Amino acid sequence: MHGGIIVGYQTMDSERLLYDINELNHLFRGSASVETLLNKAVETVAERTQSAVCSIYLYNSEKRELTLRATRGLNPESVGRVRLKLGRGLTGQALQEMRTICVSDASRSPNYQFFPGIFEERYNAFLAVPMARGLSRMGVLVLQRDSDHCFSPSDITALETVASQLVHIIENAQFLIGIHETPAEPAKAVPAGLKFVKGKKAAEGFAYAPAMVREKQKSLALLASHDPGKTYTIEDFHDAVARTERQLEQLQEQVEHKLSDAASLIFAAHLMILKDRDFIGKVVEMIQAGGNALEAVVEVATGYMRNFLKSDSDYMREKANDIEDLAIRLVNNLVSKDDETSAHNAHIVVTRGLFPSDLLKLSSEGASGVVLVGGGATSHISILARSLSMPMVIADNHDLLNVPDGTPLLIDAEMGNLFVDPDDEVLEKFWARQRARLTLADQKKLMKPETTTADGVRVRLMANINLLTDLKVATELNCDGVGLYRTEFPFIIRTTFPSEAEQYVIYRKLVESMPDKPVTFRTLDAGGDKILSYYHDIREQNPALGMRSIRFSLQNKPIFAEQVRAILRAGAAARLRIMFPMISSLDELHEAKEVVRESIELLTQQGIEHNAAPSLGMMVELPAAAELAEEFAREVDFFSIGTNDLIQFMLATDRTNEAVADFYLPHHPAVLRTLNRIARAALKHNCELSLCGDMAHQTQYMPFLLGIGIRTFSVDPIFLLRTQQAIKATSVKDAEALAQAMLSKSRICEIAALLPAPPASAAQ
């Protein structure tokens, strides 16, 4: 491949493998419209690949039809006119079969379809790569050359990489094409107030800031009525558009800088709408017809929102949020000339619910904390909030949604308390506790280089990594390695499945941060409460017991194999460990191991550097796995006990359901005996054993866990010092005696009486 950008995996570094995503991002930001963006994309790809023709076809799933949307090399009048039903022509065949099609003489192919007047007859060398958002078809990227310059295997690999990167931009272009205005009724807000709410902590921390009720903030009608007497001109509108675009680009850069693994162009949809001729044009038309700019933005935006909300696709309905967010920014920029990039800056956001991408946006905009009203936080939202250092409290009090914006709120997420307009006495106690909190530098001074029990037994203390930002604390506190990298977060926070190339870049950064230390990758643990918003092939009444984790991966082996290859490549020279989640049978384990074996074989054949001998292990988190612990211990290199799901499934208690929270008991006798049984099996068969669930940092359980023989723990980095101090305060001899006493009891109350109180910790 010419042009110095893509030459295949063998000689390309990780940054180049992403087809210079920053360049595509800048191309995207500089585009004035969807059409301009697509035209620049085909121009760039054609030039870099030295191809006579480059075309982009977008797919309409309702019509099952492809439409030519941009081309370089064919008759430009064919754009928008050339249409192919799914499966028709080589292009339609590539998308239907979801495979790359490369032929040297296209006109002789039995599926070739001739279109008069587009002048493609002389370009017989043909290469078509389908573009998909996970399992959803999006379009096809096509290259054509004359017969003397056929496409090589390295050309195919290169174009597949290009196509995977174009998906991020094209998915936004796709949902903008063909949108029509339909009016929608604006929402209303109701003011109210209250004083104190006893909630539940979701992510620890403190915050004191003005309230911003997200539902009221999102009421376009309310914003439009702020100053009904003022008229805003077309010049005001264009100025607001320019400032909004500038703000969004700054926010995107902040996210990319702060969360390199999570920066999936989360503001891309907003920017695409700003470049959409239909959206901007309708607003301009209404203003030129004598309308107020502010009212025009609201009316056009609500029309778009209504259109999306009528869709049968959950994914498309969620896009209404992007329209609403953008419209609010435009309205705020019309009524205020302050060039603020941060709609939620230094506020505590009160809201009914959040997607992971919402939480990322709040973090990038400088929100101080979050109050989730009604119901429990899903575990992945809580974990993500901890990684973002975002204090979060769950409060089952819907009156909070009526608190006036700007009301001072105090979040005490250590206790789960929320104070509304707190008095001086409450504030003084808060500031005193804040002064007592340890900084990272303080924790580093207290953290010992090795973790040992009170009687000198060595214990390995490893880190759970959710986002790459967790690595700063983990490395500063000198953990013993990564005991669990939750690979699902780059999947959850994106709008589509990340490609192998994208995953490789993320995984490589993780590996490089832990030289000479073990790094454990848990393969995709999607499903249950870890929802992929863009995957809607399955509707489940009980998703916790449905198509999730290893079942999902084995059901979608191309996605699974891409992830495994990315892990193997990233861990080429590392102490690499690959761990499979939610294994329930030896058959599943063997099938998962076979995917790893096949991936190693393929990478070897391709001459791509990789780790050919990773340690393979499994999560033990199902009663079925516990029952077969001895058989599994003979088959894997290591166990990692996932207590969160193990407790949930053993006790039939949904850990995200507030109504049954009191039944979720780690010290239930059945749970303790199961943990002991797993530990015995691992020790008997010389299978490495660790524990990575929440029990690892709940210090009252540490003596029991040490007492049954567990010597490796993996916790979120913020809990490293606390956990080390709990281990240091425990002797193995005493722990073994306590564990035996607890195992002998059959009643919960008897075990609870034996549980030690959490030790005082300087980390708290």
C-alpha cells in the first residue's frame, strides 16, 4: 500500500494501525456538511490507496437498500441515484454476506450489476469491504482500479482497517440522512424542595455544589421561555452555532486526553447535526420567514426528536438524547454570550438514570457529583463512576427531581447521605472530613512495597482496572499487577463494537504500564446490567440469566476472535493472562480455549507478533462452576473468584434491586462454604487462586478469606491501601481459626456475630 499510511499489520505500529484516527477526526471537524465529510473521506482513501475509484454506499435497513452517497472516480451525478438491494451486485453481496469481496475482473463476475452512465466499466479490479456497527449493517466501502493493478492481501487488510475507522463517523451521517420535521410537545418542570435524604452509596467521595436537575435542564420549552420578549436574529444563530461547535470540539479533546480508552467520539453525533444541511437549513428558513431564532431551534429540534422516538430501534430512539443535548447547547449559547464549554461545570447533577456515555459527558464537562433518583445503579455505572472519581449517591426520593436548579447540595457518598441546602454545622463537619482525607501522595507514603499479614505471610495485592485512568493510582501505589482488566468498558461506552485495531491500542497501553507484572484480561463480559446500547438482537425478560458474558462471545465468535487477537498482540512480551467470564461447563471452557488456539495459529501464519503462550483462566462466579471446581482446576492455569455474581446467583438476589438488597449477604453460610470449596479445589490441583469481587475490599471479610487460603486479591485502585492495611492487621493463624468457626455455623446471625468490625484505616 502506498502513501505511507497503511502497509499492513506486519510493519505498522499501533498508532498507524488506526489509520491515523486523529486525521479522520480533524477531517470530520472541518467538514461543513455530511456530504462534504463523505466526499473528503473518499478523496482521502482514494489518494492514500492510489485507487482510481473510491465510493461509500450507506445502507437503509428498513428498505434493505444501499445508496451511493459519495464517490471519487465515478460520475458525481450518480450520487444518491445508484441504489442496490441487499445481496444485489458485488457491493450488495459483500454487505449481505458480511465479508470482503475482491475480484480482478468484476464485469465477468456472475453477481456483477451494470449501471449505465456512472462510467465504472474500465475499472475491473474491484474491492468491497462491508461496514458494520457490531452486527448491524451500515454500508460498504468500495475501491476500484484498472485490471493491471489488482488488490493484494495487504491492500485488503488495509481497507478493512480503514472501514472499521470510518464506521465511527458514518454512523452519525447515516442517522441524519432523511430526517423530516415533526413537532413535539415540550415538557414542563415543577419546583419543590426538601432537606435531607438517606440514600445508598454508589461511588465513594464528597461533593458540595449547586444542583442541576437534568430533566429540567433538558426541557427545551423551559429554556425558550426564559426571555420571551427578546428576538434573536440569524446572525445570533450563526454565532451560537460557531460557539457550540467550538465548545464541543474542546470537550471532545478533553475526553480524549483524560480517557484515551473511552474517547469514542462521544460528541461526534452533536457535531454531525451541526453540519447537517437539513437541520441548519430548516432553522435558517424559519428565521428568514420572520421567526425568532430561539423558537426555530426548539421547533426544529423537537421535530427531529419526535422522528427518532417513533423508530422501532432502541438505538435510534436513544439518538433523540443527542438532538436534545445539542439543542440545549444552542439555546444556551443564544441566550448567553459566555463562551462556556461546560454545561454541568461544578454542579451536582440530579437525574433518573444514566448511560455510561452520559457519565463520561458529565465528567468531561466538570460535574462535581451525581444523584441517581429511584432504583439502584447498575454495577458498571458505579464502577465507571469510581474510575472517574465521580461521587454518586442513589436516592429513592422523586422529590429531588423538583429541587430548584442552583440549590446547594452536599453529597456524602461515603455514607450515602444527601443534604439539600445544608446549614453551617453540617458544612463544618463536611469540611473537617475533607481535610482528613488522604491524598494520593499521602497514600503512597503509607503503602508498603510488599503486602504481608501480621505474621509475615506474603499476599499479592493486585488492581482491578476499569479505564486506563485507573492506572495512575495503581502504578503510584505499586500494586503487584493487574488482577482484572474489565475489557467491557471500551465496549459499553462506545456506540459500536470497537475494532481489533482499536482494542489493540487500548490493551497495549495497559500492558506497557505494567512491565514485568502479570496482566489479566477478562474477555468481554457484556449483558446483564452491562448493556451494549447498540446491540438489540435479543430481548430478554431476565438479562442477568440470559445471553451474556462467555455465552455472548461464543455466540458471536467473529467479535470474540477479534478481541482475543487484540489481547494476544498487545501482550506479545508480557506476563499475559486471559480469563473467561461466567463459565458454566467444561464444554464452554474448551470452546473458548479453542478460539484462543485458533487465534494464535492465525497470527503465527500471518507473521504478526503476539504472545503464543498466555496463561488461561476463568472466573468462578456461577454455582455450576463451583460444583465442578475440581474438574475446572485441572483444566486452567488460574481461578479468579467473582463474588459479586456468585453471591447473586447462589442467593437468587439481584444485586441491582434495592427491594432485595438486604438479602445480598456475603456471609451467608452457603456462600462461605462455597468459597472454601473453591479454594480447596484450587490448592489441591496447584491452580493459582485470586479473588476480585467486592468482598476483597470489604475488610470485615479479609480474615475469613485469608483463613481459607486465598493469597491473592484484586481491588479497585482506590481500595489498595485500605485492603493492604486490613491484611497487615490479620495473622494467618487467627484467620484460619476464625474461618473454621464461621464454616461450622449454619445460621446467618451466628456468622454475623463472629464477623470482625472493619479495622480503622488511615485511608478512610
